[in-house]
Amino acid sequence: MCPVFRDKTVSKGRPLCFAAAMPARPPISMGMYDPDNHRDASKLSIVKKESKAEEEMSKTMREIELKIHSTGETFSMPAMVCTTVWDIKLMLSERLGMDPGQITFVTKQGPFWRENKDPEEIARKVLVKGIRSFERQRPTHEHPFVVIGAGHIGLRQAMVFLKYGESNFVIFDRKPKVGGMAWWDQANVTSKLQTELGVYHLGFDETLPCPENDYPWPSRDELLAMFQKGAEEYGILPYCRLGTEVQDVKAEGQKLDTKYEVTIQKLDSESKAEKLAAEGVLMYPGNLSLPRREEYRGEDEFGGTIAYGMFDEFGYKEATGKDIAIVGHGAFAVENVRSCCEFSCKKIYLVCRRKNIACPRYVSWLSNQSQSALSASLFLHAMKPMYDLLGWDVWTYYAVQGNANRSNCYIQQKARFGIGDVYFCAISWGKLELIEDPMGIKRLSHHALHCGSGRKIDVQCILKLLGFVGDPSNDRVMKIKEMVGFWVNEDPRRYLVAEPVSVMATNFGGTSFSPGAISWAEMGMHFMHFPKDFTDKVLPTGMLPRHKADETDEGTYRPAYVVDARHGTQTGVFIGSIIPFLMERGAVHSQIKVERMWTLHPVDKFIQYCKEDWDHYCEKFSFEGLTGPGFPYTPEQAHKYLDMYREENKVAAKEQCSFYEEFVDGQLRKAQSAR
């Protein structure tokens, strides 16, 4: 990735970011032939070669200043001595979406001004003609952009629009308040954030301050309050029409001439549906929205409570002093283990067909504080202290494909990681028993669950946590035949993002949502403003993944909008590499992530919070007569895995790792002096 520099001389309240200019000269062959293969090597000795001193000098970085002739707007940027006029023209034309031939550079020589030729090295001070601003001028539009969903990404989309001066938009959501379906509907009152607050908050932006509270795992109600407060403070609420359902999106026309008509219905009134002309539609339907349901033979004979552990359907006080079975092993099942422990159930059985990888909190922190992505092998190695408590080897799980010496691996898992230490604490203290039965649940009888293998489990409550499936109505509303990246039917102004499902990775840049939310929102905005970039630059490459609705997942209908992790990653990486604005913003997002995580959750403080939480449950279990181990991550172990990551990052980020190293060293020195 190219280094990114911010110019502080540009007005309008925010800095411009430009990648350092690197030479981009065409090859000598000009596509006709390869000189190395067609020339006699013995005769190449007569060609003058650049000396080592000249070579080093040509790659020396220096500061150049560009000034627009008509407006006087300037910015400075670093460039190599050997960088040519053509290199800078290409960079500007890519960013501004124009032909480089329209740009002219002139410099002063004595009393005269001289036009610079394309092959010449760029001068230190240059006057630029042919452009009016270093910011790309977006076209005006008569109708508003429509945003469907006022959850995390929908609110982030509003913030991105407002940050970049776009005020002609409107947000619709079925709910009477902001916050989104995941926290209003799916989460229970007992639910908490599994990842860290540093990478899950609405103000995740370089222009906004860090949250004041440094506790890593806020509750559902605290998060909903954060969304409401943010919507008020950032001026989003005037753009929201809450309690309103989008019933239909009609698109008519071809490519860039498409017109959109949105049908909306106010839910708390009997008024007729409205029709609204829109310039484009961005839909954020939230996580998978419908619970996967399954009924077992003998449920009418069970005699106890059978419920889904979501939507506040189950009152956890009912589990106090009782044995309970949790069916499933996804992220929400792991969260329900914590809730059951909190309400002092007697014994917990986690019943699943196969074990998924559960992620310790420290390992989640390690990936979320990273600059370059954490390798999957280090991700698993860092889990070892926790898995050793259980006597399990995570490298043997079905989801892991690794080499013999465990230096490389690929993780592919249908369910997302459940993140939480209480899962490991409860198993190691004997509070929780994990039952893995490939044959699943055969039937129920009075206060008993019978596994396919024949084992009988005596319980008084059963919680079903079988995951979620997509809502087919989202395909219907957006008229989706095929998702191309995150775009509907190759239309740059019909954009839909629902967090990709599953885990498919050889490295991990994080486990949380805000870095992805800001990236998706900026991506959506860019192509709403500049759809021609999509039709002319992106689509012709054929690099975007495609997905249609299918029923290949064991009879479960999977709508087209529900894409997997590979689809999402491939889309993000490719779009970020072909659009200069998004490439530059990607580097800024990494810096925000590092700054927020280390400001709010420095390693020693985070480990202390983890240990306090572990000790809280150990005290509860001890009071019940159980015994078990202490928290497995010492500060020394935490620093050991952190040092291993820092060595990885130096190799992956190369010269760009200086920001990370300086910032982390500064935070570590601050923590040491505080002690």
C-alpha cells in the first residue's frame, strides 16, 4: 500500500489525502517486444548504466508544491526526485476523474514561464492549469439519495454524506428509534458487545474524539443510547423518517440514465403509501434477520421451557437453579452461556453437531489493534493459553486447514466466532459441558433431551440458538437478480450491504464492525456521486464476485443479498485498489483503528479488565462449590504475542509501519510511567 500524506493547506475544513507519487513510466518496449529477449546480451554493455550514487539520488524523497493557477489553492506532497510531470498528471487525473491531457504544468525560469513536458522531472514548485480544485467536483442531483436502515451502517452513511457536504438524502427505518434491528430485536436485554468499544462506536472517524468510557464491553441498552446520542449530536435525526417502511424500489432506464421510484408506508397510520423519486438507493438491512427454526419430536412432552435465546423471548430468571441446554455453537450461543451464568443456572449443556472456534477476548483485541492484518497462524497460536485450560487443540478443528509445522493456515467456518472468555471459564470450572454429536438431537421427553448418539441429558430448559437466515423480502424490494460485489444487477446506484456471513481467511484485520461500516459507507457514497467510475473502471475488469439466490445450504433458502466472507473481502480489496479516494481512506481507517484501540484499550489495562471479568465468574462458580483455574493470560504472555505481531507487521507494512510502531511505543511508555 502506498504511504498516505495529508495536506493541511487545503480549505473546506478537512485535509486532502494523496498517495506519495511513484514513477509510472511505460516500458521501453511500449508493448511491441521485450528488449531483454530480443537483444544480444553482449551488446548491452555499451548502454550507459546508472551509477549507484545516481540511482540512490533519483529515489530520494523531496517536497513539491502544486498551486492552481485560477484559484490559488495549493498543496504539498512528497515525491521522488525521479518522479516525472506525467506521473503527477496521472495521479491527479485518477483522483479527479479527468483526462491527464487536460492538465498543464508550468514553472518559472528567470523572468519567463515555461510549460513542463511530460518526461521531465517534476519541479519543486509548479503552477497547475486545467483544474479548479484538488477535490473532485461531484455533479448536482435533483432528487435525494435514499438510505434504508438507521442501524450502525445507515447512521454511518449519514455521517459520511454530511462530512463530505452532501445533504440531499433521507433515511427510512421501520423502527421508531435509531439503532438497528440487531440491537433492538435480536439482542436480549442481557446482551453485551462481544468485541471492543474502540472498534465499535458511531464516532469512528479521524475528525471525531474517542469515546470517554474505556470499558470494552457495553450492554445492549448502553449501545442503543450511544446510537441515539450520536444521531442527535451529529445532526442525523432531521434526515430520518422513522417508523416508515420501504415497500418497493423501482428502477427504470439504462445504466447511468436510470431513474428510481421508492414506495414508502408510515407504519403507525392508515395513510396511503407514498411514492418518492430518488437519485439512488443504499440499503443496509442489518445482520441476518430471521432466526433459523427447528422443532424436535416430543416438544409437547418436555414439560419445561423451550425458547429461542433471542428477541427477549426467554426470561433468564427462569434458568436460575435449573439445568439448561443451549442448542447451537455460534456467536449468539456463546453469548447465551454468559447470560445463563449471570443468572446462576445450575448446569449448562452446549449441544452442537460440531465445534466452532470460539475466540478469547485477548485474541480479538490483538487483531483489532493491528495495522496490517494478523496472520491466521498467529491468531490461533495466541489462543493457546485459553484452549490449554480445556485440554483442546484448536488446530485440529474442522475449520482449520494448516501445514505440518503450523506456520500457515486457512480458517473456513460457517458461523462467526463467538467472542468471550466466560465460555472457557465455564467449561474449565465444570459449569458448562460441551456435547458434540454429529447426529444432532433425536427427540425430547419429560425434562430430558436425547442426542442422536443415544445420550440422554436431563434439563428443565432448552434454548435454541441455531443462527439466522436472510430475509427474502430484501431481494424483492430491491429487485435483485444478482449481486455484483455490493451492487444490485450491475447498477452503481443500487447499493446493498449486509455484513458478510461466515469466516474465510488466512489473516484477520479485526473482529468488529466500525472499520467495515465506515469503509462500506464511503464506498457507497463514492459511486452514488461518480457512477461512471463503476461502469468505466470497475465493471469492465470482471473482478467483482457475483452471487444469486440459492438453496444449496441444506434446504435453507439463501437470498442473493446474503454474501459470504470471501465475496465481501474480494469486493473490498478490489474496489480499494482501483479507486484512489478509497485506497487513501483505507490507510486512514487503519490509523483510526490503531489510535482508538490503543487509546481506549492499552494492552495492560485490557488484560486487567479481562481478568476482573474472569474473577467475577470464578467467584460465582466458587460460591456454587466448583473449582477451576485462574485467568490464563498474564501481562507477560500478552506482550509476547503482541511482540510476535509487531514483527509480522514490520514485514507486511514495511516502511509504513513507522506510524504503528511510534504510536504503540508512545502508549506503552505512557502506561509504564503511570505505574
